[in-house]
Amino acid sequence: MANQDFLNEINKRRTFAIISHPDAGKTTITEKVLLHGQKLQKAGTVKGKKSGQHAKSDWMEMEKERGISVTTSVMQFPYRNDLVNLLDTPGHEDFSEDTYRTLTAVDSCLMVIDGAKGVEDRTIKLMEVTRLRDTPILTFMNKLDRDIRDPFELLDEVEDVLKIMCAPITWPIGSGKNFKGVYHLQRDETILYKTGQGHRIQELDVIAGIDNPELDKRIGSWADELREQIELVRGASNEFDLEMFLAGELTPVFFGTALGNFGVDHMLDGLVDWAPRPLARATDTGEAVESATPEFSGFVFKIQANMDPKHRDRVAFMRIVSGKYEKGMKMKHVRTGKDVRIADALTFLAGDRAHVEEAYPGDIIGLHNHGTIQIGDTFTAGSDFKFSGIPNFAPELFRRIRLKDPLKQKQLLKGLVQLSEEGAVQVFRPLISNDLIVGAVGVLQFDVVVHRLKSEYNVDAIYENIQVATARWVYSDDAKKLDEFRRKTEHNLALDGGDNLTYIAPTMANLSLTQERYPDVQFEHTREH
Ligand code: G4P
């Protein structure tokens, strides 16, 4: 029996990530969320895109102390009586497989949408990934301080394009210059918007009841318009349903402005009230591990090279699935079969660092890694199972990589295989040539690889374009059919960094033709570690 303190710690935790299209406001909402967690006295810049510098904040000191950029990876903060873990997903150009895999380590996601733009393509892609595990999604319609599209139209678009039902929790009153605030459908309250409050926790200006004459006094004719709209909303849109939310079928929608720090608290309330407590994770034995299981277990979903070039080590980010982490504890590294003592894991916990030498299901810890830990690795208290569901995704961009000095072929291959074990990129070796093909999900990964090959492996490499549209991992239950496939399509086959057979398709048309021709062969878009 797990003890009550342990269960309380688990029940307090919510672990989520933000998915959005670049510029929708992920960074800004992260700042405000931290402000609400009162982690930062004043919301600083989380990553300071323009100046390229981090804000001078508590985080800076932590970064210095730990010699690694933790700011953008994992943030824990208290909200009400709970503890929230926010896992950053790299945005912008550095979009990569890391982004995808981070989504396997959370229990819910916040989707941020720019209210003027609606659903954009990166959001569509990220939503596809959350579907693999039916992750519950909360939605924040952002930038209400600008003129946004008709809210009904925005909800329709989310429903049509993302195939998820919308249940508005708040409803906007005007937008842009006329943004008056939001009406909370569940609380029957209107919360009025004040400008210039972006950097502090606001004193809320709340009017109870939609028929309250005070509302007419304060917002004039907008009050009647609101009443009409709410009647429509109550008639035409879905009511919030917890079960459907937890099944990933329905998303509660909040309206607000991240920049104005307005509406973010409604979203956080929703997160804390409804988002799942640390969930079980599937294993290769067919049995899932529940978070309340007392024995420790966790899996690695991301490996990050140290930002500080003086430290060559890397940090492996582990999501704790069950049990409790304590400083100095022993764990079994299942893939290598070895017991390791973890004395100096990085913790990302809110509060005083002196007290944070333990971590619970839903938390993330960082393990120092000198090359022995790979993405997807499982750690346990001694059992031999492995967590499943931490996939590789078929890359979408491909380049041939060549050496400036041909004598360094061995180092190049070693470097590429290690970088692919980290999950930075994938490497493919065609069966019939000595080429090396690098595949990535985001274009920035190519530069990162060349840079790291130079600094860590002393190899000068350059890229050449190559005609590849996509890659698929291939399998078949029928050994004879697979053999025939292998002989006939040899010129398009390659082995990846883990020696798995991969079909490299020059065009999408070629892929569909080949799939038609070999119905007994499976072409997989993802591969489990
Ligand atoms: P991202 O991480 O998703 O890429 O978005 P980020 O938060 O950096 O926001 C992108 C831009 O949108 C930022 O402007 C930010 O200030 C702005 N923004 C975010 N939330 C709101 C909002 O609620 N209202 C308004 N009006 N703007 C918002 P920026 O990069 O400084 O560029 P600029 O627009 O100031 O030129």
C-alpha cells in the first residue's frame, strides 16, 4: 500500500506542455504562468528572443549554478494547492523530434492560438502527435487585445480542422480597442479587462451574474450584446464534459491576452481542476505502470547537450512514472542491465533548493550522462520492463553529409550515430552506397549537427542536397516477402542509426506506388526506441 503522503504528492501534480504555432504567444503565456506561480516577482523575459539574453531573474542564478540552460526545459511552480510542471517544447526554427517526444512525457497540453489567425499548421502537426496518446488539451485563444476573428468562427475552425470538440469556458466581450473582458460561463461572472496590468497579478474586477445591472453601467451596450451571445453559446456549443476532456475528445476554451496577463488564471484554474494527475505509462510487458506504484520507475524522453562548452556531459531528462526519487538512490538502467547510483540528479522543483532532493511521479529529473543513456531508456527499482511509446518520427528533411577530410570517416560515423542516439537527428546508411544521409524534423538540426561534429568530434562536414521526400521503417511478418522486397528495392533501402531497415522514398508518389506493390510489407511513420 502506498502511503498517504506519497499519494498526496502525486495528486498535487499536473505535468503539461504548450503547443502552438510560432508567434502565437507561447513564450508570453509561459512568463505569465510563472508569474501566477509567483516564481518570478515580476514576469521577466523567458528567453528574450530579441536581445538573445535571458532576463535577470532567479532562473539566471539557477542556470549559473547548474551550468545548464534549465529555463527552457522544465519549470515547476505552485498554483493554488497544487504543483505544476511545465515542460518546454522547443518552438520556432529549433522544432525537432525533441518537441514531439516531450509530448510523450506530459499528461496534458495547452494549445495556444492567435485569435487573429486561428489554427495554423504547426498546431495541426503538434495536435496529430498528441492524438497518439489522446492527450487532454486545454485551449487559450490569445491576443484579444487585438482585433480577433469572430469567436464562433474560431471554435468552428478548431472543431473542423483539429477534429476536437470545443467547450467555451469563458467568452470574450469585444476585442482589440473594444476588448472589455470575458464572461465565465461556469461561474456566471464577468471579469473586466484593464490595460497595463501585464506584469503583475491583477486585482480582479468581477461582476457577478449576467443580468446584473452593474454590467450595463460598466460596459454599456456591450452588456446586452453579451447576453445575446451567451444565449447563442449556451444553445449552440458543447458543455464541458470531464470524461470527454480526459479522453482527448473535447477541449475547454479560454479567451484572453497573454501580454495583458488576462484570462491566464482561468486557464490555470481549469488545468488544476481538470487535467489528469500523473498518468500510468505503457510497458513492453503489456501492463501499464500506475503512478501510485511505490517502486521507482521512469523513462528518458530527451537528451540535451550542455550549453556550457566547458562541460562536455549531457543531461538526460527523465519523467518519473512511479515511486519516489531520493538523492543518492540506486536505480537499474534496464537497457544496460546495470545498477547506477544517482547522487546528483538535477531537480527542477519550485521553492527552496535545499529541500528539493526528492521528486515524485509527474516530475522531471535530469541525469548527468556521459554517453551511456539513450532516449527511450527505462530506469527501475530492479525490474526489467521497458516503457513503450517514446517513438522516433520519420524525418521530413534530408541531406547527404560529406567530409572535408575523407580520412575521418570513422569519427563522422561515430559522431552521427551518437547524435542520433540522443535523438538530435537520424542517420541513414544506404545498403548499396557509402553515402551518409542525415534526416531531421526541423531545419536547424542540420546546423546543430555540423557544429557539434566539429566541436565534439573534430570533424569538418558539409551537406549536399539529395532527392529524398520521406523515410519509412519497414517490417513484415512474412520473411520471404520481406526478402523479396529487400532484393527488388535495394537501391532505396538504408539502415538507420540502430540498424533498422528503412525505405528512403525519393518522392511521395514513389512511396505510395511501392506500398501498393508490396502489400505484405508495413511502412511505419514512427519507430519505438
Ligand atoms: P511564441 O513564443 O509562441 O513564438 O510567441 P511569443 O510569446 O514570443 O509572442 C509573439 C509575439 O506576440 C510577441 O511580440 C508577443 O509580445 C506578442 N504577444 C503575445 N501575446 C500577446 C497578446 O496577448 N497580445 C498582443 N497584442 N501581443 C501578444 P514580439 O515578438 O515582441 O513582436 P512584436 O509583435 O512586439 O513586434
